[in-house]
Amino acid sequence: VAAAMAAERGVAMATCTAPVNIAVIKYWGKRDTDLILPINSSLSVTLHQDQLKTITTAAASRDFTEDRLWLNGKEADVGHPRVQACLREVRRLARKRRGGGEDTAALSLSYKIHIASENNFPTAAGLASSAAGYACLVSALARLYGLEEELSEVARRGSGSACRSMFGGFVQWQRGDRPDGTDSLALQVAPETHWPELRVLVLVVSGEKKPVASTAGMQTSVETSPLLKHRAEVVVPERLAQMMQHIRDRDFEGFGQLAMRDSNQFHATCLDTFPPIFYLTDVSRQIIALAHRYNAHHGHTKVAYTFDAGPNAVIFALADTVAEFVEVVRRSFPPATNGDQFVRGLPVGSAALSPELAAAVVTEPVPGAVQYILHTKPGPGPQLVDDPSQHLLGADGLP
Ligand code: DP6
């Protein structure tokens, strides 16, 4: 509403930030590619925005002559179908809310809009940014038009996984049954405060090549993989219920085991796709083997890995394990150049490895294979940025 009032003269503006999420029960495959309706439900952990976030400013003015979009400072195609779908849905909801009546305080829906969006992390790191990007776009637009309803359904139209970034903590994207997608939305399973000891390490792998985009990859999987069909129909419904219980119980053993198995099955469906898709690299597989040696040495699940459509590993661990495991990673993948910046994000204490642990776990070091480690934790959903100095667009509506 504040944004709308300011619009009577000049430029109305709203700025939001939104988080990245990492799935522990993976989404892979659509039953409707236009509405972005999945073949199975999925479940993710929202990561803290202190380490990874998108910030987006949306502005509207009677004086703008066309819709425009800037991504990381460079003008981009505002006509992109998914950007247009989000815009159209937000405007439709705003129109519906006003019930066709004349709300003089409301921002005119006929005004063109300007959008600027930036990530606080390098895109080169290959960290999934579309989920945070679309969640942020929808949050900023909603603020601009004064919408207060739950908008995961709209974010889903930008990117499936984006609907889960509309909430903090532990989030389920429920598959839904309706053909129009009105029941395919995100629900918070537990807030980020639910499991205070949970930590996340993103192992950014070096020398990344451009992988097959998820949108194209998952469609080929739907068309060719019998394993994916079995996974969606039989495996995921069971796992989803189990995972929710592990989260409710803060049972790291159960949570970690299932997260690893589900990541592995997702990558197995990629191999079962024809022609096959490979997202994991030798380094990814070395990290997997390392995690299993580390857990075997300790006799229980201390760390759990998961991989999306790329080679970077996301590791879950409890806070008391982080320093030791980071030292294990440093010894296994000795930093090539940026030794001082090898660990980023939340502080990590120092740990000495016992000779037994080092001998059992650190087998064949591969120098330079991991670029850096980002230490973070579960965090909240999209946030409104109140401070006008943080807007990405100036009073003229330009970056
Ligand atoms: C492997 O959400 O990027 O990260 O809906 O086509 O935009 P589209 O795909 P996207 O797929 C994410 C796939 C995944 C698993 C997950 O996040 O659940």
C-alpha cells in the first residue's frame, strides 16, 4: 500500500530478498510443462540469506513506456515466457483483489514496470539461482501491488523449485491433483528455528562445465526413464512421509540417510534417461565416497550429501561436526590458490584430525578439485527491504 500511495506521483517501488533452497526429496519431471506441475511432491531446506540470496526491485510508473528487466546489472529479455507468466499472474490476482472496483490508492495495473535483480553470490559458482530469482521477483511484484496472499503458486510458474523458496525452514511442494494446478503449492513443514544445530556446507567444485538445463533434462527423463516413473509413483510418496517425520524428530541419522539415497536415486534416473544425462563428475563421486568413509569411521551418519543438476555438493551436518569435516575436505582437496578464502560464510572453528581418522578417511588427496566451501544454515523466507537506499533502481526507475 505504501508503494501504491507513492505512485500517485513519480515511481512506486518495492524491494525484496529471497533465498536459495536445496531439495532433500528431489523434484524431477513435470506432468504439465506449461503450468509447471510436477510428477511428484518434493521437500527442501531453505538456505540462509546472509550467505546466498537474490535481491529484486520492482517499480511501476505512468511514465515508463515499456516493461524492462535487468539481471545482475545487464538488461535482459522481459518477454521471457516464465517472467511473463509471473507478471500476468500477479496482475491477475491484483485485479481480482480489487474486484474490478475503483481503488484510488491502488497502483494502476496499466503502468509498465521495471525490474532489477541481483545475486549476492557469483553466478559462475554454478549455484542454482532460478529458484531464488523467481521467488524474489514474485515477492517484489506482490509488494508493489499490495498483495498479501500466499504466492507459491505464482512463483511455481517461474521455476518449479522457486515455489519452495517462498518459505523459510523446511518446505514441501505438494504435487497436487488438479489439472489447473491450484493445489500444487508450497507448504512450510517447520520453520528455520526448528533445528538450530543443522548446518549446510556447499562444496563448490572447480572447472565446472555447463550442464544440461534442468527443464530440458527432466522432460527427456519423463519421456524415457521407467525408473523415474517408478520413483514418482512408488518411492517418493513413501519417502516424503518418512522425511517429514525425520525432520519433526530432528533425527539426523534418518534425515541424512534419506537425503543421500534420494539424491542418488535422482542421479540414477538421469543415467536411466535416454540419451543419459550426467550431472555428477569425478570430483562429485570423490566427495560421495569421502562422506561414506567419514560416516563409516564414526559408525553413524555425521554428514549427508545431496546434488542437484550440477556437480557441486551440498553437505548437511550438525554444528558439532562442521570443523572436523571441513578439515577432512581441506586435506582431501587441498586448495590450489585461494587458501585463505577456502572457507567462506559462517565461521568454522579449527580441528585437528586424529591419525586414525586421517588414515581411514583422507585417502588420495586431489589438489584444487574443490574451489571453496560455503558454510551456511537453514534460514527464513523472502524478506521486504525497508531501507530505500537498498533499491536497485533509482528515482528515475533506472539501475
Ligand atoms: C534437480 O526448478 O530448476 O534442482 O521447473 O523446469 O524451472 P523448472 O526446473 P527447476 O528444477 C530443479 C531440479 C532439481 C531438484 C529440486 O530442486 O527439487
